[in-house]
Amino acid sequence: MRQERTVQGSIFDLFAEHEIGRELEAMSQWLDAHRDLLNLVTSDLRRQGVTETGRQGLPSEAVLRCALLKQYRQLSYQELAFHLEDSASFRAFARLPWGWSPKKSVLHKTISAIRADTWEAVNKMLLASARQERL
């Protein structure tokens, strides 16, 4: 069964004081304020015909955040898998369950399940938010 989101973050989830760390923290806060996007990603992941029994998959929140990391840093799936295992800031942003380091095949399968309509909704929400804050 796949969780929709990570209910409680870890006290060890810290962002670096580097420019990229600050950007990731700001992106994370924006995502926290727009949790309704998780419903869209969850429905995309459930459309794949996977039953709700068996091993627990990546939470929908982690899938969305990993997809955003991939696009934000223009990474391949292999590079994304490495950075998720290596970087504390990337792990904090992705909200991966403790001890999880997804492989490139898992990242590819789950991220590619996000439909174009969902990405369009994410973009529209981002643009509306930017307009509202006059950015």
C-alpha cells in the first residue's frame, strides 16, 4: 500500500546553507502549502493497476518531489538516484522514508507514471501562486 505523504518529517532533515539548499527549502515550503497536488499524483500512481497489497512503494509525496528534483537539476534517473543517496539536502527535500534509497528503475517507473494533465495542474498552480505573490 502506498502512502500519500510522509506524515512526520525527521529531525535529521536539514537543508544546506548553500544557495541550492535555500532554493530546495523554499520549494519544499511551497509544496507543503499546496498539498492538494498530492491527490493528483496519488491517482496517477494508482492508475498503473498496482494492487494495494504487498510491499510499500514510495509515498506519492516523495515521487512528486523526486520528479521535481530531476527536472530542477536536469538529472538523469541514474544521477537522481545517486544524489538522493548522497545529498542530505536532496533527501530532506524528497522526504524519503528513513533508510530508503530508490534505484533508478524505481524512480523511472514511478515518475513516468505522472500524467501530463497532472504536470499541467502543477504548472498552473505555480503560475497562479507567482501571480498572487507578484513574482
